[in-house]
Amino acid sequence: MTTESHENPAAHHYLVSIDNVTHELMACTCPHHVHRNAFCKHMAAVENATDDGTLAFPSKDDNDAEPEDCDCDGLDGFSCWPCVHT
């Protein structure tokens, strides 16, 4: 998966792994998952992909309204968790 929200998307290419037996998401190579061992927006995008492989996870730009508890300021273009969950 390539994060298109960055100025240089090719430098932000991450691999999300899925268990071959259970088909559960296991890991992502992005810094958020690697350093925090936390479910990340890339894993959420893969989890919400359509049957044909199209990612159905909206970007922050697709949403007209921010959630009340938005905390994206200072995240260098990354979405905060309230925005990711929205």
C-alpha cells in the first residue's frame, strides 16, 4: 500500500500482512505499527477493501466535517485516530 497523502508517496510504501489461514490482519511495516504495535490506518484500509481489491477507506479530504475531538494538528499530514475512525 502506498500512502498517497504525502508529497513523495513512493517513499511511504508499506506492506500489510494477512494470516494465510485465518485471513486476519497481522502487521504493517509503517512506523505507527512497528513502533507502537498498534492497528494502523493502512491495516484499516486493507480490512475495508472491496472484493476486487479496491481500497474503500476514505481519506481525510473525502470527509467534509472533522470529528469534534480531531487532533490532527502537528501530525505532519497524518490523520489523528478520531479522524481515521470517522
